[in-house]
Amino acid sequence: MIGSECIVDCLVQENVDMIFTVAAENIYPLLQSCLKNGLKVINSKLELSAAFMALTYSRLKRKPSVLIVTGGPGIIGSLSPIAEARLEGDPMIIFSTLPPNDGKKTHMHQLVNEEDQMRILVPITKGQFKIKKFDDIPKVLSKAFEKCREKKPGPVYIELIPEILFEEGILLKYESIKANVPKPSSDEVRKVYELILNSKFPVIIAGRGVHLSGAEEELLKLSQMLDAPLTTTIMAKGLIPKNFKLYAGVSAGRSGNITAERVLEKSDLVLAIGNRFSEMGTGRYSLKLSGKLVHVNISEEDIGRVFKPDVAIVSDSKEFLIMLLKELEERGIKNEGNNVRLVEEFWREEESELKKLYGSLKEGAIKSWEVVETLSEFIGEDAIVVGDVGAHRIETFIMPLYAPQTYIATTSYVSMGLAVPGAVAASILYPEKQVFGIVGDGGFLMTGFEISTAVQYNAKPIIIVFNDSCYKVLRIYEHVKYHSDTKELYKLPETDFAKIAEGLGAKGIRVFERSQLYQSFKEAVEWQKGPVVIDVKIDPETVPVPFQRLYLSKRIEEI
């Protein structure tokens, strides 16, 4: 066989079923081999979007995605989602090419030096490999997949000399290596047990690492055993079942649930498991912790960046929880069993407080929280929501979701442009599910043309555009940080996104009045012929509700 066929054979043995790409000359043989071997090739319209699609795949499937892009502008155009995957723990295998090795130094897509391209990828990938000859292919791919899965998952870069795609050889045996995960020591677990024994009100913060390790069952068991209120990070929304009575909402400081904020204020011990305390994830560091802190994370680099833990444990979440539960079962723990009532009381108070706040804001133009509220009436329990960066997504921080990894967002790298390509990828992967992309007009202007990819592959996401003709969050931050208001930097042109959608082959709906919201969403959900874009004209002056608590202002001009 030739090199391109050998690479695909190895991918098949790693259970790869889908490739994300933007087709180009030097990668053509590899893409053709993928198609011949039955892999689904999603040909995006922009490398940035293809990489966002790959990122979404890895989150939904909990396994490595594969991105194949040409060298030069292809790989460099993919950098932002790759960096996001590195920070947020998403396994990806990225292939790219060098120009032909024929002695000429003016090829297309060529940087000054051959090694420059790989050097660019070094800070944002876990590992980098180069394949120069046929016999290296199985060995390199095996190591690359192991690297992208081990410890904290992440992206791995493989650079191809284009000649090897045509080089003939005999397929060597391929070995898929199972990645090892770190475990806590017995001493570390005993230290945590001693802290629990001396605690009167422990609280748990669960991050996405709990889901990545498949530890949902152990997490709920620990919460019940300790009678500990259980909160999640923004990116772990949906981790906790609807009927779990100790659930206290999203812990994101003053940008999260009031209930979560209150149990953390009352706590004398916080068990933070599988999270990294990012800036956005802590409500721009408004999260307050009381008492002792135990921080468990699979990556040492994510511990102690914001809060100094009393006990720091580098471990897979499931391994830690299994060992801690065993310690608790063997040595025993006292459980008063009164905290369910306290959590229920906090929820009643939060509901009352938010009801008053929302009720005072239903005047004038449509508010972004009203769009999210309307969405909540139509969303199924296993629906997938992909949130872009912006004011619209902030409104979703406290929106209830009750299925794990159905909320795809970013709180660490915070790169705009995820929602539309991410929703398209999710709909391709799960055609039977509801998929909603939540995006601002700024985000749509970046990657919204992937609606044409949805049309091409018969995907049916519903994209909700929060259209206020500005970068609202940027404007808010300008008021907070610089005490100014520079229209030249945050204003966007008036745009009809419904017309753009129709021009791309999708259904477009425009909403100007709140009386149109419910019927427009109903029409979109019932439409089964293809993707839908709902263009909602919203109030550009109102601060998102979670940020109203953070900045103590309802309107931007008041900040």
C-alpha cells in the first residue's frame, strides 16, 4: 500500500470514523484514502471552523477527533481552536503537510525555515511528531494517540512530508496504546478524609474532568454520603440529574447561581474535583471560597493558579473518587442529613430574587434573557447547546440543563466563532437530537457561513443569533475597565442574518417583537427540512442578568 492508505488503516484501528478538513492540494491523497476506506469527511469552508468542529466532536464523543489541513495558511488558520483544546483538555490529532521536498525554496505555503511551522504548534499542543518515511507511520500514530489521551487530554500535531503519502510499503503491525491516568496516593486520600471528618459543612465543586473520567455515579454517591451540596462549573452544566436534591447550581461567583454562591459562603471545606478555576468560570474571579480547599485535577499545571489549596492532588477524577469513597466506607463518616432542606430553601430564595429581577426588565426591546427563557420552553433533556462567546452565552450560565456534556462552551481560552461550526458538527453527529447554536452577531460574522456546510451534509441545527449590532460584552468591559464608550470599537453594522441564511440554503426567521418569540421558536423546532437561523433583534443597552449581579447595574450606561 501507499503511505496515505497506511495512515488511514491506522486511523481505522483507532476507531476513527470522521475527518474534519478544508480540502487542499497537498492533503488530497490522504483525504481520498479516507473516503475510500469509509471514513466520513466533513469538508468545511474555513480551517478555523473545521478545527472548531473537531473540538466539538471530541467533547461529544469523549475520544480523539481528527483534523487534516494543508500546511501554511491551513494549519495557521486552525490555531485558535487547537489552543482552546490544549487549555481545556480536548483530545485531537492534527495532520498537516510541509511543501514538497525537491530542493526548491519558493513553494506555496512555505515559511522561511522548514521547522518554523512545527515551532508555531509547540506551545499549543501536547506533542509534535514528523513522519518522513513509510515505516514510521504506525509507530508515530500509536505514540500520538497515546499522547493525546494520557493524563489531561489535548491536541497532538503530526507533520507530513508530502512524498510519504505516495511512498509504497508493507503495513507493519499497529499497536493502540492504552493511556495511563494518574492516581492519588493513600496518604493524600487520608488527608482528605481527615479534613472531611473535621468539617461541618462540606461543599463539592465538580468540573468537566468528572465527566471526562466517567465519574458521575461516584460524584453523586460522595455528595449523598457527606450530605454535601453539589455545584458544577459552567462547562460541567448538565452533569447532575434533575431530581438530585443536593444540587446547588453553577458555581461561577456572581455570574452563577445564587444558591451555589450561598452554599460556598457557608462552607468550611470545598472539594474541587476536575476543574481549573478559570477567569470566566469564576465570574471574573468573583467566586469566594470559605474554609479549607482540596483541589483535584488530572494536570498539575491547572492546580493553584487562582486559589492555593490546602491539599493538592494530581489525579484522574474517577480514580480519586473511588479511593475516597472506599476510605469513607471503611472508616465511616457522620451524616446529619439536614442539607437537602437548606439547599431547597436557597433555591426558593433564588427563584424569588430572579423573578423580581426578570419582572422588572420586560420593557422596550427584547432582552437577551427572554430569548434564553423562550429556548428553555422548547429544549429537550438531551438537546445539545453550543454557546459562543458573548453576552448571549452569559445568560445561559444559569439555564438548567440535565444531561452530561450537552452544553459545549469555553471558559478558559474563550475564542469566538465556536457556536455555528460546533452546532453543525453536533447535528451531523447526532441527527436525531435537537441542536441549538447560541451566537451573537459578532460570532456569526466570523464563522456563520458554516450554515452552508450544514446544508451540504443535511444537518439541522437551529442557530439563534442575538442581534444587537455590537460587541456587547466588549462594551461592558470597556465601561468597567476604562470608564469610556468607544462606538468605533464595539459597533457592528445592521445585518439581516435571516437573509444570509436563506442565501446559503437554510430557513431564516426574523424576530423584532417579544410577541413573536414563542411562535418563531415553535416554527424553527417544527421545521425538519434543514438548518434554521433565528435572527432576534435584542436590546443593546441591557446588561446580561448574571452580570447585573456582578456589576450591580441593569444598563451599560450605569456601570
